[in-house]
Amino acid sequence: MKPRSLLFLVLIAVVLVAGGVRLRACALAATEAKAPATSAFLAAGPLRHLSAASAGRVWEVYVQPGSVVKRGQLLAKVAVPLHSVAQQQAERELAQAEQRHAQLLGAAPGSVSGAVLKQARQRVATVRQRLAAAPRHLAFVYVQAPAAGTVARLPVHMGAYVSDSTTIVSMGPAPAATLGMATK
């Protein structure tokens, strides 16, 4: 290939890549412009990302983006399942029964009788039923404001399952007190 042709192809590639970057930037700007105002509140300063101490389901959220909160104020409540000793034992039994059933299924054809396989399948079903019938208990973990500030965003919604590292509330600094304003 001639050097001029190669240079021409490289020039076209650069123009196409630069145009693609501009198109992506325009698309991103358009997407950000359409974002709902309630999903994020811009707070000046660093954000604090608050999470629950345990994994569970977001039960209630008591604030919204833009809310000014005081230190210690309740922001959200997370429901955490409690497992009783009986439930823990049933979960271990279920894991063992499922493992035994999988071993029997993976055995060489003809080495396991149909009756043994049926018995293992019934054992798994029995333990699952016992586990499903066990009463469910919940504990609540509360997310509180560690300091006064402004709720910047709520990345999760009520009903969402969260881990202990999932951010539930992002807080910014408290708004500066406005002096000289009349209060009604």
C-alpha cells in the first residue's frame, strides 16, 4: 500500500473516532438532561455514603433527596431476617440432602436403584417443606444520620434487597445558614 493511501486511511479513522466521541458526549448530555430531578440532589462538598450494618430488605425510607437532616435523625429502616437454630439446622440438612441427591444422580447408570433415588428426592422435598413452614422472624436495622447534612441521593428504593456494603443514603454537608433572612 502506498504511504499516501495509508496516511489517508489513518486520517479518516481519526475523524471517525473523534466524531464518535462527540456523538457519545452529546448523547450523555441529553440523557443527563432527561434525568428526573428527584433522583439526585446536588450538594456542594464531599458526600458520605451510608449503608446498613446488615444485609436485608429496605423496609422504609424516611427522607428524600434535598431533605435537611439533623445528627441522629432516622433515615431508613432495613429488615434483616433472623434464622432460628431450627432453621439453621434445616438449612444444613437441606444442603446435605441436595448434595446426596446430586451424587446419586451423577453415579454410573445402573449403580443406583430407582428406590434409592426416589428416597433421596423425597428427603429433599421433606426438608424443603419443613424449612418453608418454619416461622420467619425479622429484626430491623436503622440507618441514622451521623451528622447534620443534606440528603444528596437515595440509590435504593423501598423493597430493594441490599448487602451490608450497599449505599442506602448519600449525604452532603448541611446548607449554610442564611443570615439576615426574616422568618415567618
